[in-house]
Amino acid sequence: MSSKFVSLNPEKQERILNASLKEFALKGYENASTNEIVKLAGISKGLLFHYFANKKELYLFLYNHFVDVLMKEFFNELDFTGRDIFERLKNLMILKNRLMARHPEIFNFMMSASMEASEEVKEALNDSKTELMHTSYGRLFENIDLTKFREGTDIQRTINIIMWTLEGFSNQELEKAKKLNKDSLDFDEAFKEAEVYIDMLKKSFYKSH
Amino acid sequence: MSSKFVSLNPEKQERILNASLKEFALKGYENASTNEIVKLAGISKGLLFHYFANKKELYLFLYNHFVDVLMKEFFNELDFTGRDIFERLKNLMILKNRLMARHPEIFNFMMSASMEASEEVKEALNDSKTELMHTSYGRLFENIDLTKFREGTDIQRTINIIMWTLEGFSNQELEKAKKLNKDSLDFDEAFKEAEVYIDMLKKSFYKSH
Amino acid sequence: MSSKFVSLNPEKQERILNASLKEFALKGYENASTNEIVKLAGISKGLLFHYFANKKELYLFLYNHFVDVLMKEFFNELDFTGRDIFERLKNLMILKNRLMARHPEIFNFMMSASMEASEEVKEALNDSKTELMHTSYGRLFENIDLTKFREGTDIQRTINIIMWTLEGFSNQELEKAKKLNKDSLDFDEAFKEAEVYIDMLKKSFYKSH
Amino acid sequence: MSSKFVSLNPEKQERILNASLKEFALKGYENASTNEIVKLAGISKGLLFHYFANKKELYLFLYNHFVDVLMKEFFNELDFTGRDIFERLKNLMILKNRLMARHPEIFNFMMSASMEASEEVKEALNDSKTELMHTSYGRLFENIDLTKFREGTDIQRTINIIMWTLEGFSNQELEKAKKLNKDSLDFDEAFKEAEVYIDMLKKSFYKSH
DNA sequence: CATGAATGAGGGTTCATTCAT
DNA sequence: CATGAATGAACCCTCATTCAT
């Protein structure tokens, strides 16, 4: 249905996409107003529904579109040449932050999408989301150097501990930044702190030399 | 304003509370319909607004009410006699799971509340929430046995790692359960798995003997 | 119906009367809220409707009650001993102003009542109002001294001119006061100005001597 | 916002305008029901708010629109060629009556508007109203023949007396007509009576010859 | 392709009035 | 006498969606 959309004047495409992004990120799915979107995009009411059968389709298209945008940049810039799992996870964190600084509105939208309460849309969302997860996580652990771990280490669970720790730290920093009303966190400081945690985990799970 | 409510026929109170709980948990603050609530509760439109000045007051009352309910049971059943931090966190997890199994609808509501996007309600929520956090977290780390940790351990950060790990594990199990459409997770199995993680962390951060 | 009301504890009567007066004066008939009235009066919802069958009856009772209050004071204090029509009209103006200063809330209510747009109440109001007019106007022109007018004067129409002039002047001053947000007009100055008009009219319609 | 309205099918415009006019005139701003208006106009609820952002905007648009309509006819038909103040005031009265007979509903609305109690609308109304007053009153006294007045006449106050008299007379006739449930007063008779008052005033304030 | 007029159900909230206690 | 819980229609306004042009 929304296939017509891609063959539209790209500048107008952009306007519609950005207007929708902003409105949905700000108000969530149900409370976002298509009236507001067309006003922001400078198009007529009818045109929006010419390209998208309904609000839901627009929302889902938006979601998939910006997941694609993000994924494309993500895999372009991701450096997984090293085989050290910590190196890879650190790179992942850095990249994530770089992307967030580059596209704050898209991240706002993604965040709001991941917390979306509307039944009408939640289910359809999850499908795409998990698909994304699988694609990305597959490569993260490909060919990592297992010899660095102490002998007898429960690799799978250890990796979980590492990831949960880094995730927990990441969320903590984000919370802090939100509380201080900063758009992006103080990257250098947070990075140094992350290194401390990484060293602690290395000392715990890597062979000592 | 909503003080009239507490002196109402308890059975009707219950009906109103449960109807609101369900509707808000399902649809979030903004999209929940007071029409739906009164229909579910079997009362007239006017009566709801006789007890609560407006939707927001109802929501906030609900939140505070169920936080109280939860907290009361929580502190009644919490066992913090032991001084081992792992023991306490394990107890905490178990208790949390027990409460979730006992009041699944309340937890649904609390989850939806904690992700509430509506500006109108977010702020008022945070106040109560952080207050709750402080009260509960204060006791969690009171008088724990620090001598068990290896010498030179960075206690603060180590505790963070432990908590993030258990949190991460907990969320993982919940996700699994949701995916399988089970209301409550297989408690015994999850518990055994948690013990494995706890042992790993103990081996890493406690003195070996 | 509202006859029960008069045999009620006078202090409570007062509270109900004053609360109603204030609310109706402020918001007009339709927009006045019986909820607000009972809150202000400190009585229960049911009691109000125990004494007054409905809102309309309360309003009409209020109107008639305060018309009576006003009329009683009015006729008590009115000085119609002199036979000069100008003297009487001047006295009337002065008295009117004195009453307004004494009972501003009642006058607010009366003003709002006279501009009442609600169909439900307009008609019933007019009946009482004209009745009031007739009673009061009868005495105003009783036994005035006609010999002071020039010979051949059309007395009836001359009196109309005098009254319309004084009325017009009165309204003008009231408007001025309202525009300056003063509660009561500067009485002395207005009075002096009124005298000027009266002298002009005297010169026009009274015999010169 | 209401600019869309003017480019609408004129016949439907008319229906909306007339329905609103009638409802507002009858019930006043606050008590007028937009439900009633759309029913009367034969349009859907949504359409009204497609054209007017809210009730207030509709009301104000209506007011300004019909002030314009009236003013246009008024200035088209007004004859101020003569320099005699009585002539002008008489012309004014006649014109006012002609317009009232032509557009009784508009006058009903204007009357109700001028007595509008609603705070929400009163202020915005006064702005336009006083503007209208200034425009119209400026021309009324432009270049009138002052030589006709007796020497030593207090012109300003005399004009006030004349105006208040004619106003008072006008209102009296209107009241009479309303009481007899006549839509328009018996014009010829009222006119003759007005001439009597004018002659009386002329005899009082003009030079005798 | 593109417009925006048109719909009508639904949103939260207020209200005068009733009636069991 | 007095209470206040309970009703449900009415209030203004918003909305996604349709369709004639």
C-alpha cells in the first residue's frame, strides 16, 4: 500500500517523514494527530491517506524506515575487526552514542516506540524489533577470542554478565543525563567510568598474566 | 478530593479500582477511556467524577494506592536478617516474583506507569516513585557484611555489577515468559539459574576459602 | 414550596441566601452551579433541594426576597415630603446610590438578573419587576407641585425628558466608574454635575422669576 | 483560522451564520449549544469546528461579521448632509428603526451581545464595540450648526440631554412593542411622537424667532 | 496527484436533580 | 431534618478517515 510513497518527490517524502517522526515521538501513537502531521509537513489531509492506508500503516512504515536508516549506518560504522569481546562491546557503546548524538529525533521516536502502550501497534512492532535484534546480535559474538577467558569459564553466562553490566551502566548514565536535562551525556567522563567497569570484569573473567 | 472515595462501600471501591487498574495498564494514561472504566466498573459516568475530580487525579490515586498496597506486603514479607548481600538480593528477587505472581494486574499497571509518556502525569509520578525507591534502597544495603569481599574490592561498583546482573537476568526471564504467553514464569527453574549466576559472582568478588 | 425555607434556622437561611446571591451574581442563572452554592453555604446537596424544588425556584425566591429587602429600605428612607419634582428625583438618585454602597452584592445580583438571557427565567422575572416599578413610580409623582412649570407645559412629556436625562446621566457615571474599576463612583463630583443638568432643565421648563 | 469559512459554499455559510445567530441571541454566549447550532444548520458537529477553532471564535466572528453587515448598510443609508443636530438625530433614529425592521434577528443578537455577561467573551467584544462607537459618533457631531442654539447654551451638555431623551423615548417604544409582542413598532405613530419631543427640546434650546 | 470539506463517534467533564439512609 | 451517593444527558471539542472535485 505504502509502496507508492517511495516513488514520490524525495523532498516531500522527507517532509512527511520528519513531520511524522516529530509528532509520534512527542505524543506517542494514539495521541499523535494526523492533522498536526499534515500541517507540519505542509501537505493536505487527503495526500497522507493517499500514501498510507491509515495511521497505523504510517507508523509502522516510519518505524521500519528509521530502523533501516539506523541499521545501515550502524553496520557501516561498526568495527568488529578485533576479537576481544570487551573491545567489541565498548565499540558498540561508543557507536550507539555517536548515532544518538547524530539523530536525536530518531532515537526519541525509537524510545517512544519501544514503550508504546497502544495495543493496536504493539504487536506489529515487536515482530520487526526482534528481527532487528537477531541480525545485530549474531555478528556481535562471531569469532570472538575465547582463549582470553580463564579456563573453565562459563562463557555464555559470563557474556551475559558483561552485557547486563554495560547495559545497566548505560541506562544509569542516560537517566542521569535526563535528570539534568542534558541532551547528551558527558561522553568522556562516562567513557572513563565504563573503562573502570570493564577492567573489573576483565580482572574477574580473563586470565591474569 | 478523592478522600470521599475511601469511605465508600468497599465492594464498589474494589470494582472501581480494578476497572481503572485494568484499563490504565492496558492502554496507558492518555488512551485509557473513562467511559470504558465506568462500563467495566458498572457505575455511572457521573459517579467516577464524584469521587475523582478528573482523570489525572484518579490515575495518581491509583498509583499511590497500589504502591502502598505493594509496599505494605513488601516490607511485611521482606527478610533482611542475614548480612550477606547476595542473600538479600536473592530474597529481594524471590519476594518480587512472589508479589508479581500474586498481583499480576498491579504489576502490569506499575510497569505501564513507569513507562508513562504523558507529560501531564509523568512528573507527579516521579516524585512518589523516587521517594519509594529511597525508602526501600536504604534498607537493602544497611549493615551488610563487607568482610566477605576480597581485599581491595571496589564495593560500590561491585554491588552495581551484581544488581545489574540480577536485574538483567530477571528481565530476561520475564521476556521469555511473556513470549510464551505464560502469566508467571517457571519459578523453580529460574531460581536455580539465578543461583548459578550468584555463584559466579561470588567466586569473582568474594574471598576464596 | 419554598415556604418551608422561611421557618428555618435564620443563620442557615442567611448562609444559603448569601451563597446563592454571590454565585448567581457572578455567573448568571444557567452557569451558576448548585454544587458551588452548597459548598459556599456549607450545607448538603439534598438540603438545598429540600427547600427549593429546583434551581429556578431558588433563583426566583432569591430575586423576590432581595427585591423585598431593597424595597423595604427604599421606602423607609425615601423622603418625598417636598413637592418639587426635581427635588424628588434628586433624592431618588441619592438614595439609590446609598443603597448601592450599602449592598453592593445585591445590586450586582439585580443587575445580572435584569440582563438575564436564560429563557427559563426571563419571563418570570419580568412579572415581578414591572410590579415593582408600578408600586414605586406611583408615589414618585404623587402630589407634585405643577405650578412651577411654565404655563402651557406638556407636563407628562416634560417629566419624561427630565427622567431620561437623569437616567442617562446616571448610566454614564456608572459606565465611567466601571471602566475605571471603581466599586462606587465619586459621589460628590457626580452629584455636582447632576445639579448642573438639573439647573439646565429647570431653566428650560420652570417659570423664570 | 476562520478564514477558511469565507471561501465556503455561500448557501451553507448562510445556514451556519443564521443558526448561530439565532442560538446565541436566544441563549447568550455560554448557554448557547453548539449541538443546537449544528442541528439547526443541518451540518455535522465536526464541520463547525473545522471552520471555527472553538465556540468563542465562532461567536466573535459572528459579532464582527454582523457588525460589518450593519455598519455597511448604516453608512450607505445615513444622510448627514443637513447641519441641524435634531435633523441628524432624527435621521439616525429612523435609520436605526429601518435596520431593525430589516434585520430583527441581527438586532436581537447585538442586544444580547451588548449585555453579554460571560467573562470569556466580554473583553474581546468591547474592543470592537468601542471602535465601532468612535467611528460612528465622530461623524454624528461633525460640523453641526451651533448658531441655532440660544446664546450662552452649554452645548455639550445640551446635546447630552437631547440624546438621552431620544434614547429614552426609543427604548420606551421598544419596550411597548415587546410587551405587545409586535416585532416592529408602529413606525408612523412613534415618529410623530418623537417629533413632539424634538419640538419641545428645540423650543428649550434653540433661539426663538 | 492533490485538495480540504465533511462525517459522527468518542474524548473528559459538569450538571441539576433524586432518593435511600 | 439532613446527608451525599448516584444518575445520565448534555457540554465543547478532537479525531482518523472518506470522497467529490
